[in-house]
Amino acid sequence: MAMSATGMEEEADDTTFVYTAPNPLYAMGWSNQRDGGGGGKRLAVGSFIEKYTNKVSIVELGPEKRELKKVATIDHPYPATKLMFQPHPRDEASELLATTGDYLRLWSIGSTEWEDREAPRAEAKLECLLNNNKSSEFCAPLTSFDWNSHTPSQVGTSSIDTTCTIWDINQQQVKHQLIAHETEVYDIAFAPTEGHCFASVGADGSIRHFDQRDLSTSRILYDDSGGSSGGHKALLRLSWGQDPYHIAAFAIDSSFITVIDLRRPGGAKVTLANHETSVNSIAWAPHSKNHMCSAGEDKKALIWDLKAEQPSDGRIEQPILCYDAPEPINTISWSKAHQEWISIVYGNNLEVLRV
């Protein structure tokens, strides 16, 4: 079933593939290898079990494109808060996968052997574990991270301890660490055209902009004052697309997405408002500056066109495509290597959709 402007439409069988896990799923990320390491499309998806022991599964749509197969399993302490493959794979034989939870971990994922089509296998092993607390073995939980596509040796993490940390993963050392917000930091994203700049959001309701060339100051790009009793409403996630001037973010328990323009900070340039309940995830299109997708508790995955006609208040209320899932959608992602494919996670399922 493919996404459509009117809901769900029956189409060819190769427009939707589903992988069902034994446990609830949350974090998910696409491989950036065009051939997925084994001739197909590869994703990583993490379990969400309220215990210490969790799993990250490497799932692949193989050369015959019949179904999604699990090709490797990683034992992961606590649920992964985010999964992300390296922006530029180092070679065809293996690629790096980064995960956050209690620590930042880097895993080597080998190419998939498809000789046994019923039980394909790929090697997965831990390459390093990085602790951003220099004084002890304790590490404050990491809420999210981003991989610098312009400087692939850099990974930036956000933490509940108010800090953002920029890692040099080649040296396995902290390059920068700073107090980014007054309270918990929930997400971080590098600029698409300037690898030295990044932005973050947190429980204080602000979007903040940083430049690694001078971290003594930062800019507050947006401040959400929509909380109760006049307080701030925590911003949970942000996404920085191909346009260097546009950042999208959403707040806790919010049904809309705010898009700001860095050239006119302070307020929303566009508000995307169609979800009936809380938004859980957003992602910009990798091939367009004007399209993004969102997903939420209302079981809907929506694709938006920011150039769509809008009233003077800047609200866009009609998405160009909509998909109805069976359950609330936890995560959505748009593949950079296969730009016609979007993936969503709901319940125990990872679903891959052709747009």
C-alpha cells in the first residue's frame, strides 16, 4: 500500500514491506549505502523494552525484494534513543552504525551474505564505547545525536545533564563539550551546508544555534512559551533539512510542527497543523527543500509541501500525502540512498513504504 492524498490505496505488492519483531520497537535508521551492504535496502531498528537488556536488529530487503529479513542482532543496554548509519559509508564491505542510550556506541556492520535466502547473515560487532563524563564511569543518559555529514569524523550528542558533546570518533575523544541549555537537552542537529554549526532543543522550550568556531556564545532562534502557567513547553525534536535556513521542531504533547527561518528568528515561519494528537517524529525529504514528513499518536504519517498555498497566519493544514497505520507511529524516516522510500515504526512493526 502506498501513501496517497486520500488515505490508503491498493497498489502493487512491492510498495510496502513489514518486519515484525517479538518486542515493541522505537529507534530506527536507514543505511546510506545504495546497495545496503548486500544488494538490498538496509535498516537498523531498536527494541523498546523497559529492562536493561534490549536489542538492535539489522533488517534488509534483499536482492529478490520479497520481504524484510533480519540479518544481524546486537545486544544493546537499555533502549536505543537513536540509531544512525554513517553519512558516507567507508567501503562496500562494512559500515558504521552509531547508537545512543547510556553511552555513544559505534558498531561495525559487515556486508550481508545471501547464499541462504531464508537465513541471510551479516557480522555486527562493537568498535568503541564513548563516555562523555571525563570524571567517572557514570554517563548521564543521552537523548539523541547527529552525525556531521560534512565532517564524518564528528558525532554530536545531547544529554539530560544540559550538555551537548561533539566527538571526534577517529580519535575517540571529546572535541567540544558545552552546557547548551538550562535544563535537559533533547535533540541536536548539524547544519546541512556548514559542518561547524549545529542546533539543539530542550526542556526549556528553546532552539539554540552554535558555531564550533566560537562556542563562547549562542543564538536563541526560537522560544516556545506555550506551556502551562505561562512557562515554557519542552521541545522534543528538531530536524534540519536541505535548506540551511529552515529548521523544524515540535513540542511535547503538541499536534503541530513549527518551521522557523534562521534569517527571521523568534517566531514560526510556517506551522504544519493536521495531526489530531501528539506528533512523535519528523524528517525532511533528502532530495527536496520544501517537503517533510511527520508521524504521531493519531496513527498518521503525513507528507507536507512547505510551498503549498497558506493563509496569512502561515498555517498549512492540508498535507499532500497521508498514510494511516494500524497503531500510533513512534518514528518516521526518509531514506537518503533510496529517496522513494519512507519507513515508519509502530508497535512491534517496522514498515517500509514507497512514496
